[in-house]
Amino acid sequence: MLNMIKNFAADESGAVTVDWVVLTAAIVGLGLAVMSVVSGGTEDLTNKIGTQLSGQTISTSF
């Protein structure tokens, strides 16, 4: 029984899964951080584009 516990404690087959979970969580966190930083500038640029497009006139004659 003691030998089975030692083998279980030394088994590293789940360590790769834990590494992938941690790396994936880090990438998602980094993506959220970048999105929160960039979203303000993107929203401002979107408003400027909308203002420019709404002020355009379309000439229907040549």
C-alpha cells in the first residue's frame, strides 16, 4: 500500500495538464488586459469615424 502511494505521488502525467491550464489562463488574462487598455481608443476612433461619415454629402449628379 505504501508503494502505491509513493507511485501516485511521483506520477507526473497530470503536470502537463496543469501547465496548459495555467498558460491558457495567463493568455486569457493578458487578452482581457489588452482589451481594456485598447477599448477606450477604439471607441473614440469609432465615434470620430461615425461623425465624419454622418457629415458626408453624396453627390448624385456629375
